[in-house]
Amino acid sequence: MTLFDEMVTIKLQPEGANMADFLLIKSTAYWDALTYKVNESTTDHIVDSSHVIIGKHAVSILDSSPTQLLFENGLTGDVIIDIILGRDTGMMFPANLSN
């Protein structure tokens, strides 16, 4: 993300997928001038450290089905943002695999 980008949109998952179980946001710089919004929210989330959110219910605190992140760079230089989204595969496995 360059200094001159007003806002950068990162697509996370399809609309209504609601499969996010894990979200990691890491940056090369941290400060209150680097923020993101989730979907159409007006709430700014400040990237002042890495964000690690584990569990479907924890991720849903941001939004019930986060489909995109909108980053805004108010820093004085470029920044690289790494995002990892873990999603439920929907596959069910037996509890006992010993047999």
C-alpha cells in the first residue's frame, strides 16, 4: 500500500460465505494513522500492532460475514500489509480415527 493510496480494498471471501475462522493482519509499520474498516462499516480499526483473531465468533465481532477490508494509509510512507484468512472447509471428520 503506497502513501498515495487513499483507500485499498482487499476481498476476503464471497458475500454471505460466513466461513472465516481465523484472521491475521500484519504490517511493516504500525501507528494510529494506519486503519481499516470491515465491509461497509464506519468503524475504524487502528493497526497499531498485529491483529490475530481466532474463532468464528471472534471474527464475527468485526462483522457477521466479513467480505472485504478497506485500508487507509495516513502514514508518511509506504507500508506492506499481510493478511491471512482461515476459512471453514465445511468438511466433517469422524471424532475417532483409530479404527
